[in-house]
Amino acid sequence: MQLSRADLADFAYFLTIAGHGSFRQAALAMGVTPSALSHAITALEGRRGVRLLNRTTRSVTLTAAGEELRLAIEAPMRAIEAAGETLDRHRDAPAGRIRINVLEDAVGLLLEPVMPIFADRYPDVTVDISVNNRLIDVVGSGFDAGIRYGGTVPEDMIAQRLSPDLRWMAAAAPSYLDRFGAPANPRDLRNHRCVGIRLGNDQLYQWEFEGNGEEVAIATPGPLTVDASHAALAFGLAGVGIVYATEAVLRPHLERGTLVAILPDWTTTGNGFHVYYPGRRHLPTGLRLLIDLIREIRPLRS
């Protein structure tokens, strides 16, 4: 039977479903509805007279014929996809849509200075940004890439650095310091009010400090715990307690005097921002252009 245009399109759907093991996740990745995928696979199986997928309410698995088809077409289809991306690089006006999941701090520090230039330079590229501090499966959730601190990037992902390492420090509002004074060393924080940090994995973060030749991690007490840096800053500015963040996040408030650095001899350096994506996928042109522009602009210069 001669290969048709419909077969090629349905082969692409089939490979996406096989990779995700889910019609819902594959539909999210392809930008179509699960119903459309189901109809496409049913049509492919009907034209070819063979079942390719075993479907239940909980799982999708390949039949023997489906596994044979996957092995036969995966490499050629990836080659075709790569060829299309190569052609896109020669276009004067790249187009398309990319979806990225971004850590909250990265929005203001990395993307805010870059996106106005990106939008002007590549007006036909749509960037769908989801801001989330929780650790999620970017592939399973249909994203092309994620941006996180380097130490939290999943080990099975390809990672590229987007910023230098970042300095972390503590600060408090003048109103707080007027009432409670400033700690002389990190251990004094145990007797202060602190705005605690809940990480994306639901663990409470111990504030880390380096100074006087030692490293300490403090489990900070306080009236509040938050999982978003904008909330921590808001409470810190209101004088609720001491906050802990990167110097880059705190700098505008330190310069205005609405926050004051405390324990200036006790800071630490952590991994900078990294973009990460699955190695088995060809890098979308829009994502590559965004990475290149961030490196060109260098919003967080060392």
C-alpha cells in the first residue's frame, strides 16, 4: 500500500503517543485534542488493517505491530523533524510556538529584560510561559523546556547555563530592625522572626551562610512560610520578618533603602539559572533563539 499524506501525519501522532504513553499528554504536546488523536490513530489502524495500540482507561501500550512500527519510523521521522528545523533557521522570520515552565525569580531577572527585544526581533514566535516554583515533569506536562536553578535540574535533561552563579543573603525592613535589632551572626536568627521558604518539593529550606571560615544552615523560625519570592518580599517590606533571597532580587529594595542587608559578612553563592530540555528532542527554533538572546543580553552579568 502506497504511503499517503495522512499516514505521515498520523505517524507523527503515533510516535508522540508512544513517547508519552498517554493520549492526554500527547495531545497537550501536539496542541490538539485527545479526541482528535484518538480519531487519527483509529483511522491509521483502519487504513492499515492492524491494531497499533492497546488502550485502557489507565494506560496506553504498544502492540507487537505498534512496537515494530515505532522502531521502523522513529529515526526517519526525527530526521524529517530535524530537517524542518534546519530550514527554519534559514528563514528571515522564524515562526512557531514554544512552551516553557519558569521559576518565579527567573521572570524578573532573566525574561523581563529580554522579552521586549525578543518580541520585536521575532514577532511570529509565540512564547507560552508558565510560572511555577514547584518541581514538575516538563515533558509530561507538554513543555518544551524549563528554567530552574542549576542544582535543581533533573539529571536526565540537557541543561545550558543562562546566568552566572548567584549570591544569596538576608535582609530586613528598617521598621523590623527598629523593633527587634539585627542578628550578629546566623545562629541569632533562631531568636528572630523570619519569613520561611517552602521549596518546590514541599521541604522547608534551611538558610545557608558562609563566613569566618565556616558554613552554616539555619532552620529559621517565624510567623510565616511562603513558596513564592514575591510574597516573601512583600512580607519583608512590611516588616513582618527577615527575608532571604538572591542579591539580584533584593538589590532594587536595598538601593531604595526599603530593605537593609543584614549579616553582610555571611552570604553564600548558589547555582545560577539554567534552561533544560529533553535530549531526545530536536531543539525548537524559537527556544534556541530565546536561549541565544538571553546569552547575548546577559541580564545577570557577573
